[in-house]
Amino acid sequence: MYKITNNRRGFVISLLIAIIAVLIIGSGVYLYETKKVEAPDIVPNVPEELSTTTKPIACTMDAKMCPDGTYVGRSGPNCEFVCPAIPVPQYNTPIIFSPNGGEVLKIGDIQSISWASLYTNHSSSVNITISANFSGCFNLKQGMACLPVMDPVFKIASSTPNTGTYKWEVGTFLSSEYSNSINEGKYYLKICDSVNKNICDVSDELFEIRNLLRVCPESKTENKMPIAVPPGGLPPDYPPSVYYILDGKRRELTEFDQVWVKSNCNVKEYIVY
């Protein structure tokens, strides 16, 4: 029979004790880590005013009309109305941009009338008129000019919003002091503040209103024959070198609605040398 000596017995006992100790320590570590995972994180009780989390702010849906006529809603952390900055007026009158002279307008077309709406002492509306001549003195392109002759004045718009633009059907008007219809011819445009009626501007030059032809001409001719030019140049009324032929007669290009002709007609073109 095999006998365990005292030395071997002591070794075995020590080994068993070591194994048991390792098991106990390992179990303790396992239980500690398990409890650590399960335990909730402790969040300190931070006062709401010290919290860095920004909460969304719901402003009421009302609106405010600003001095420039636009509307704004509430915004920002305090739900305030913030109107856009009002530009400083750069003009003393409602400066006319278009038509300001030299344009040819066709009766029945829609013409955009434009002007500088931001001027000193401006109000919220303007009056728009046209005439072959206006009485009074105006600062025209050539300088200060006084126009004493009173021709028919056609009212295009009365107290229309001072937005800087107005769509006008050429040839239509609200009323006239002397005439019931606008004839073909040349006119000035006049825009006045509807409250401060002496604050006005007149177009720099005459523009023209025409009832342009919307028919297809028979041909288009360009005359390149040499001509003797006098020392002072050709007179202003010298016939243009390019013209149409309609019903066998010469007709000037300016008599036709050029856009319409180009879109709807197949015009034969000739060059004369």
C-alpha cells in the first residue's frame, strides 16, 4: 500500500489551501464587478439655472408690422419682435428709373414703371401720371426747365403703394382732365408723393407710346448704296437704311412690333448695293 509521507502531506494541504484562497478571491472580484455594472450612475442634483442643457423656446405665433411695411414674428431667447433696419433715404424725390425717356411702349403691353421709393419725407403711396408736358419747373436731364404749357394729364395710378414698382397696361388710365383716350405720341412720366404732393419727379426725356403693327411685312430691305454725306453729317430725319415693305409700300421698322414679327413671320430679306 502506498503511504503518504509527512512531507507530501504538508505539500498537498498547502496546495489545497492556495486553491481555495484563489477561488474565494475570484468569487469576490466577480461579485464586486457584477454589482458595479448593475448599480445606477449617481447624477448630482444640478440646479436648473446652472444646467448647460438648452431647452427649446416656444414663442407665440403673433406678428408685428414694421415701419417699412414688412411683418415679423417673435424670435430669440426673449421672443421679441425684431424689425429690419430702416435704410437712410438717399434721394429727395421719388427718382424715376423706367420709363425715363427714349423708350417705345406699345398700347396694350404691360410696362413696369419703377422709381426710388425711399426718399426724404416719403409716405406709403404715390400718384402716377403722364403728359406731353407738365406745368411747373423740374430738374430734368438738361438742367432745370420750366414747362408752362398744360397738355392733357392722364392719371395712371392714384395713391398706389409706394413699393418702387407698378405694372401698367399701356394706354389705360384712371381719368384725364382734357381727354378721354391716350393717342400715339411722346409723353413725360411724373410720380408724386400722394401725401406730400410737391415731392415729385419727372422722367428725364420723353418716351413714346405707339400702337405697333402686328402684321407680317412682305420683305425687309437693307440699303447699302453709297451716299454723299455732307460735312455736318446726315440730318436727323434722314430715312433709315433698313426698312420693311408692306402692301408694296415702304414702312419703317419702328412702326412694327419687332418681337411679334420675329416670332410669327418669315420675312424675306434683301440687300441693295
